[in-house]
Amino acid sequence: MIELREVGRRYLLGQTEVHALEGVSLSIQAGEYVAIIGQSGSGKSTLMNVLGCLDTPSSGQFLIDGQDAAGLGADELAALRRQRFGFIFQRYHLLPHLDARANAALPAVYAGAGHAARQQRAEALLTRLGLGDRLHHKPNELSGGQQQRVSIARSLMNGGHIILADEPTGALDSQSGAEMLTLLGELNGQGHTVILVTHDAHVAGHAKRLIELKDGRVLHDSGTPPGHHAPALASSDAAGPLLAAGGWWQQRRGQWREALQSAALALRGNRLRTALSVLGISIGIAAVVSIMALTSAARSSIEKDVGSFLSGRIPVWRGNANLPPGTQPKPFVPGEIDAIRALPGVKGVTTERETQLVARHSARDAAVNVVGAEPHTLAARKLKLALGRQLSAMDRASSAQVALIDEKARKALFKPGESPLGKTLLLTPNAGMDPNQPGVAPPVGVALPVTVVGVVEQDTGGPVQFGDTNGRVFIPLPTFSRKLDLRVDADHFNVLLDFTVPPAEVRKQIIYRLKALHGIEDFDSWNADEEFKKIQSVTGAMALLFAGVGAISLLVGGVGVMNIMLVSVSERTREIGIRMAVGARQADVRLQFLVEAIVLCCLGGLVGVGLSWLAAQGLNAVQKELHVSVDLTALAVAFAVSSLVGLVFGTLPARRAAALSPVDALARE
């Protein structure tokens, strides 16, 4: 069954090379009961590690059933340990967070056996060993002898054809030690190959073959007893049929189930550290989600307000910065405006007749912009009626001296709480203004009295407001033309679009037609939709910038998780060694720590999303202008990012854990 040919094992301790084994050659037949004896430092533990595939020889050949194990990879050695070996350690090496049944069933997890089948076999083995009433006790609730019996049950879980016992009585009292040796004898009698490592000659005397080591060499070997016959491998034992290895899907399912259970137990076992790690991740996630939600709400509000104000119109005004010095720009006459109104893609044209005057009421006066209002002027300026009535068609037809005022004019001309409706304003020219400048009406001889019939306010639907620094007074356009400005031309107008023609093309046609009519481009215009796209790009860049700032918090949290996982690997090195000894592959160990990191980060993501939602609700409660919401997309992104953080920052600790040598891991405390 086992053959060693000139096996050597060397270690480097600093700059010194230590020869733990030198030229060891021996063979062990199936069903033998062998004791390897020697003093401390003789190499017996190293030999046991090589025999159990926990360590690999530095030289020579190590054959199991004729297969050279010295050249096998880590996962192939794990398969050998899982299928052929069972280990009984001096210090028991049970996982402290698992009960007796779970500890005994651990090798079957990595063999891919079904959950119910391995639990049933573990119970049967423990009952057979006298621990039927201790199935759910954890190691710290068991005596030394009971813990060693659990380790025996674990060694038999997958069959245990070869049982390696390293000083199995070293930590037991005399009675428990005697019982242990009796059990090993019974197991050998049932066909198990038992290899016992001890320094105690009395313990070694229970074996049928004695191999004595000294200074890494075989000093004496009594050889295989005469008449020894290798027993046939049984498909069942006293605990029932041996478990069959599961298929690929069953192995993967068991692998994930064990990883999740291990992660839950590890996180629960270090509650404070887990809470601090979750807090670090949750702060990062909350920062990212909150900033995304806040910038999304602000961006949406700004784009809605600006878009509604700018979209669908092309402003055109008199004057151009590129005109030669001394050139006077021409105003727009009605015929030119009619020509623009006839262009394809033009829904309509609203002229802007506006002048700066002084409005007086009682003892108060203020500079205001007086606007000649057409039927769609308020809608074009995104204004809505807040108080009173609109300017009617009859007002325009009769050139009535009535007016609407905005909130700025109301605050400047009226006392707080005073109703402006029905009050009279006197509109007079501002003495300091040049009537020859565009937008300034010629002086009127007397003040123009108007009656306030309504108050208007912004209708942008958000915090963004448009308008002049002065208050505004809207009077019917016919009244404006007859009483304030007798000119029929206009200094600027707005082209309203129906979007049957692209706005850029409409603007080109406007420029072409006005240039043909004026003979020179003494006007200017801009495409509001193009400007709106520029605003969108700016707000989008700002959103990315703020999200990047939040991502820094998440990065810091991820580094914290990696640090915690590295500490966890260091603290749980012996656990990793135990799992590898019972057959865990490197992929199993990697998955265990990756899942733990991902679960930790997902918990942080859940808390972070909760904090973000609470912050959004609090912000919405204290103000009404900006509605902030954390939607399902943000939730999905948060969990995706949390998982990614766990995957990225858990990879290094997981790889470090999987790269540990089983024998080195078991040697650490």
C-alpha cells in the first residue's frame, strides 16, 4: 500500500538547512498496525506528515498503491487525504465553532456527500464510540477523551483505510489513553491500516510492527509480521455503508453550503470586528448611494427647470459683438418677423417689447422692466398666475391700462401682507436712462397709471429661477405700443419650434433669411437645445465627480475589509490546516474566505442602503424643493458594488489562505 524509496525531507531555518529525514526506505502493507517511535527531533512527525500527504518529500519517491505521490499537485494530494486517510492528532484539532456531529462529518463535506447522508453517518459513528448523547456539544464542552473520540469518528467518516495517529494518547489520562489504544486495535482488526506515531515504548508495544527513527533515519524496522494478509477493502463498517462521493453539482453545492455556514459562524464569532467592518463598508456604500441619489435629484431638477425654460425656442436679438465699430444694428420690423414665422419648423414667433421704467405706489418706487405681453408671453417665460386674473383678450383689444406684476415688484412696491389687487401703479421713465439705447422707450410726458389685476410667479417646478434683477410689470402689448413705445419694430423675439425640422437647421434658416433682409449679420441668436445639452454634459460630469468622491469612502472600507480578512487568515491558520488535512482543496479554502468577505460587504451594503434611505427621507422631510429617492436601481448597484468590493479585496486573503501548507498550518497555534 505504501512504499518510500530513499525519501529525504529538508527545511531551511534562516540560512541553515535542516535534514529532518534522510534516505528513508520502507514499505507498509494494507491492514498493518505500525508504530513509528523515536525521541523528539528524530523525524517521526515529519515522516507521518509525508505518509499522510500533508507534506511532500524533498527527494526520493513516495508511492501509494504504486502511484508516485511526490509529483502530485496540492488538489491531488487533497483528494488522496480525503479518500484514503484519517487523522487522529494529539491536540484533537477539532473546529471550535462546530459541534461534535459537524466536526465528524467534515471530511464528507469535501467528498461531496449529501447533507442528510453525512449527518446520519456521523451520528452512527459517534454513537458507536459512545458519544450518542454528545452530538451537539462543541469541543469546549467535551473532555479530552471525548474530543479524541470525535477525531476518531472524523477519521472514519470517508472510510479511513489508513489511519494516522500522532501521539493519540499524549494529552489523555491513563484510562482514556488505554481506551484509545483499544479502539485503535479494534479498528486494525476490522481491516484499517493503522500507523501510530509515539515516543512512548509502552504505547508502541500495542502495534504489531515497530519502526524506530533516529536523526531522520530508520534505526530499526521489525518488518511486516509473518503470515500477514492484506484484508479486502470493505464497502461498509459498523456504522453502515461508506458514503459515495457526490457528483459535480453535489460537490459544488456542498462546497458553497459549507462556505456560507463557515462565513456565518466566523462573522458571528467576532461580532465586534464584524460590526466595525460592516460599518466601514456601509459608510462607503451610503456615501456612494446618497451622493448618487442627491446628484441625480439635483441634476433632474436642474435639467427639468432649465430644459423647460430653454427647450423649444430660439432667441434672436438685435446686435452682434462682431459688428464693425460705429455700425448700428437694425431693429426687426413686422415684415421680417412675418418672414421668420413662415419658415418650416417654426411654430410661432413672440416679440419681446420691453423697457425699463420706474413704478411708484404710494410712497414706494422701484425700477422695473415693463413688458408688452402677448397671449403666450407668460408661458414662454415660465410664469404662472399666483393671485388675481390673467390679461384678457378684451384688455388687449381695448388697450386697457391693467397690469400683472411678479413677486419682486410686489415686494418692492407693497407692504408685507398688503394685497396689490386693484391698486394703481404709476409708470414713469427713469431719468438716468438714454432713450436712444435699445430696449429703452422714449420718455412719456406724464406718468402712465395701470391697475394691478394679478400677480405671477415662477413655474419651473424646482429651485432654479429665471428672471431679471428688477421686478417685472406685464401690460397688454397694444397698451405698451400706444402708451409707451410707438415703434412697430422689435429689438428681440423668440422663435417657437414645432420640432418637425431639427432646431439647428431652423437656426441656420433664420440666420440666412435675416442676413438677406438686413444685408449684414447685425443680430445674434442661439440654439437653446444645444445649450441645454452642454448643461447636461456639465451636470453629468459633476455627478460623476461626486460619485468618485463617494467611491473613495468605499475604497477605504474595502481596504479595511482586506485587512480584517488578512487578520482572520492569520488567526484561523490552524482551522485552514485542519480543513486541508481532511481533504479540503485549495479552491474550497479560497471560496470559504471569499464568501466570508463578500457576505461581510453585502451586509455593509444592506446597512449602507438603509442609511441612505433614512437620509433621503430626512432630507425630504425638511425641504420640499428637491425630492431625493433611493430607487431599486441604486439598491441593485449597491449590492453589486458591495459584492465586487468583497470579491476584489477578499481575493488576496483567500489566495494567501489557500497557499498555506497543511503541515505548516497545523503547526501554528
